[in-house]
Amino acid sequence: MVHTILADVTTSVSELKKNPMAVVSLGEGFPVAVLNRNQPAFYCVPAEAYEALMDKLEDLELAALVLERKSQEELEVNLDEL
């Protein structure tokens, strides 16, 4: 079975167990694919990269919400009445 590896750097589960922080540093800020029996088991993603990914996902969700609400009728609101 063929598996796509979505990282430039790979390591084994054994290496991850030996020294997790060394595995993180291997990726130089990018994800590292962790292989189990030469198949990708998961990705080790540095905190900064994960935070950036979550920010981008939130932006995509907000953009979809804006597009969805773009055609809705506008409501006039008086802040004093809230």
C-alpha cells in the first residue's frame, strides 16, 4: 500500500521515544512525519506551526461565514436599545 508523506523530514517511533525534542528540532519549524514500520503514523508539529495552522483554519471558517451572510438582509440597530 502506498502512503503519501506530507513532510520533508521523517523519523521513526523509536527515535521519537528516545529524544522527542530532537525530533521536533529535525523539522526546523516544520512538521516531521513519524513512521511506524515505514508507514506514516502521525506528524510531530512544533507549537508555532500548529498555532499558525489553527489561525489559518479559523480565518477560513470566518471567511466562509462572511460569504454565507453576505446576501442576508441588513438590520439597523440602535446601540442604546441593546
